[in-house]
Amino acid sequence: MLEMENWYEFTNRTWGNLLDTIAEKYPEQVALIFKGKQVTYREFQHRVDRIAKGLIAFGVGKGETVGIWMTNCLEWIYTQYAIYKVGAIMLPVYTRWRGTEVKYSLGQSDTSTLVMMDNFLGSIDALEMFKGLCPEISNYEPGEFHSEAFPNLRRVIILGDRKCKGMIDFSEVMRIGDSETLNNELKKHQVSVDPFDVVNIMFTSGTTGFSKGGLSMHRNNMACVHTVGKRMNLKSTDRFLLDFPLFSNFGCLFVAGLGIYHGISIVINEIFDPEQSFRAIEKYKITHLFGTPSMFIMFLDHPKLKTANLSSLRGGLVGGAPVPPWGMKGIIDDLGAKEMLNIYGLSECGGTSTTTLIDDPLDVKCNTAGIPLPNVLLSIVNPETGKELGCGEVGEIWLKDVYPGSCVGKGYYKMPDETSHTITKDGWFRTGDIGKLDERGYLRFEGRLKEMFCVGGFNVYPAEIENFISEHPKVRNAYVIGVPDRRLGEIPMAFIELHEGESLTEEEIINFCKKRIANFKVPKYIKFIHCEDVPLTGSGKVRKFILREQAIKELRLENNQH
């Protein structure tokens, strides 16, 4: 218990204060590298402070929501930590969203300030997209903007070569923030921030078609990155590669935030491109990689894998979806990341709740998501009765704080009913995920509660079938859904992605399944697909509700729905 109390007290801080501590401890250590430009922790802190003071000068106050709508760049991270120092709340706006989604996120979150690029990757005109949502912006002077569509939006700050009359130029924020006369104002703001204050509004990825703004605190994020870093045995001499979009919780917290917390150098790529990543690993001696299973599979499939010098790689984190056993074996054997950890978590609960351990055997890293972190209580519960289930029993995953604020966030922004339904009166967070604990307390993820379907009275968990089908040597990935059936209610359908150059028939897959799983779990329908046909969220998760809609339409099963 003493060890837990030590980590709990140590993580009772805010992100703004944490950055100051790290900059004082490692002033000349390289913090960030982007497109060859290197920024030390001292320089990082100075630029964050300039932007924070500029935001204050333009009227941004504590508790306001500030959106960031940019692709990966240094200014993204500077702005993120400036928002934290001011005591405002950061809203990452997905660059893959379009008009309707951007409008919803800015409006629902009561965003007061938007920091945006004029275009994304030279091909997506973000400025014109925003002007389409708010054509009236050109009628106002900078800082005086009012919009009927966004009644809380007061400021739009733009980074890029193009300008717009009603927007504030990012360089102007930096210029004003360079004044030392605002130093005391920044100190007042920073001192007013409490570790239990909300730090981020992270919209759910929308795998079920419904997005909610999860509220993270400085407190639970701190506890999470601290304990994960201990599990990973991180050192300040390590080097991270950030391939993930910063608008995702994985990117801004579990690569950037994790690295900054431990004083590590972070190499940032604007987009994920395996070949570019291989070059970065060689040039900067990267020690840790991070990503979803699909990202790591792209590494393993890339021809440069055979010639790249990956000797510096030691570990990293893989999460966001179940990783196929052959994929984890490839990460460890072919990439050489022998300390890679498989993880499970939600942004609403700090980001990560369980991890495997560095010295776990391969089969454990392949087939489980590990054991709870020291800041997390985990229980498997019957979702209908709330009764705790025993070892090996499948139920809903519930999470809880070990100490106040160590795991569970504050629910969902402006959604009291959703919050009260999700967080029980005694503090348990109902994840909506299904899993079971083995005899050692390791978590085995079985899928989403909403993805579970019932075949003639028997509960079926898609992840179980997916994991089995993925054991076939020719199968790269499998995605299982339930589709309507007049007699049984629902029956399994599998979307299957094969390894390059391989071929299988529907009959071969069905026969493979019949030999080893119960007949009601055997997919009745099979569809072979390519990876580019899999609908994904902005953070790389599979949108199964879209696969289901497509299947019902293609198979003409509309009349089978009950």
C-alpha cells in the first residue's frame, strides 16, 4: 500500500506544472523532433508559455473549451500544453471529420476558441470548410466573431499562409505572448488549475455511430502515464516515434504525454507511413513504437522490413483493437520490439487500464490485455444484475478508482443521463466492453457489449470468433457481426481479409470453424474484403455498425429484422 500511496501523491499535479518540472530537470534534452527540426525541453516550455500568454491576452479563460484542428506538427503540442497552463479544456478536432462532424463537436462542446490550420496535408482545404460552416466570419474583426451556428465561439486562430479577415493569425498570438508583462497573469492562471479539473474533452470514436465527449482530468491522466511508464521501464534516454494522429487520445496522451512525463525525446511524423517510419527508426535510434494492430501489420507487410536497421527498438504499446497472435509474434520477432506491451483502456478512464508485462511469455501477450495498473480496480460483472462474476466467466468490464481520481474521469460533457448510466453510484465505470479474467487475473477482451448478439438464445461474442478465424495461416484479419435471421434472431457473418497472395473459399472457412467451435458460432455468411474496404474511425477502430448496415443491404435481410 505504501508504494501505491507514493505514486498517488507523486501524480497529484497538473500538466502545466509537470512540463515546468521536466524542463527544469532536462533543459537541454531534445523534447520534440519534427521534419528535422529539434526542440529542447527548455525551448518547448518557452514556446508553450508564449502561446499561453497570447491566449490569455485574447481573453481565453479557465474552464473554456479550446479546440485544436490541425495535423501533427510542433504547434499542435505547443498549443495543447498552453491550453493546459491557462486552465482551459482541450478539444481535439479530428482532421478526418468533415462539415457535419466538425459542426457537432464544436457546438456540443461549447468551444470558445478554435486553433486551426488553413489546410491539411496540402489537399484538404480546412479554411474553406470552416467558412462553409461559418460564412459570417469574414464580416467581423479578429476576436469579435459571433455566430448563430456556434454561439459560444469567440475566436478562431489560424496557422498557415492564407488569412481570413475574422481570424487571428497564430504568429500574432506568439508575438503578443512574448511580452514579459503577462508573466504574472500566466502564473495566476497556472496556480488556479487543480489536478481534479477537466483537462480534455475526448469524443468517442463512434464505432457504434454515437459520439460522446468524455471528460478527462489532469489527475487520472497523470496516474495513468506514471504507472504505464513504470510498467514499460522507461528512461529519459529513450526515444519515441509518434505515428499516431495527435487528435487521438493515443497520440496526444499515450505517445506525446507519456514521453513528456518521462522526459523522453519524441520524433513526430505528420502522417503514418511505414517507409517514413522505418527511416526515422534508423536515423533517430527509436526505442519505442506505438500503434493499433493494423498499423503494426502494415510494418510487418512492408518490404523495407527486411533491410531496415531496427536494432534500437525495444518496446512500445499496441492497443485500440485485439491484435492477432501472428501479429504480436511478428512485432516481437521481426521488428525486435521484445518489450512490446498489449494494452486495454478507454480515454474516459485515463486511457489505459491494463497492460501485459515486459517479461510475459508470447502467448500471454498475444491472447490477453494484461493485468490492471496499480491505479485501477477492475471487475467482470453481469451487466443485467450488477453481480460480480468469477474467473473465466464472461461479462461487462467495470473500472474504478483505487484512490479518488486515479482512474475514472468525470463522465460525458452535457450528458447527465449518459454519465449517470455509465458511472454507478459507488463509482464503477461501465465500459460497455466484454471480457473475462483468467486464473492469474489477466484480462481477455471479448468485444463490445453492443456488438454481442444472440443466436437462438445463446450469447455470441464476436472477438472470440475473430480470434479463432485469425488462427488460420492464410487469414490476416477477421471482423464478425451478427445479421438478422428470421428463425434464430441473429446469426454470425464474417468479413475476412487474407494475407497477400493467398486465396480461400467460403466453404474452407466454414469447415475450418466447424471442427473447433460450436455450430451456433460458425459464420453462415462469409465475405472476403481488402484492408482499404474496412470502415475505420479516425483513431483506427473498425466501425462494425457500418459493416452490419452494408451486409443487411447486400444480403437483402431487411425483412428478417425483429
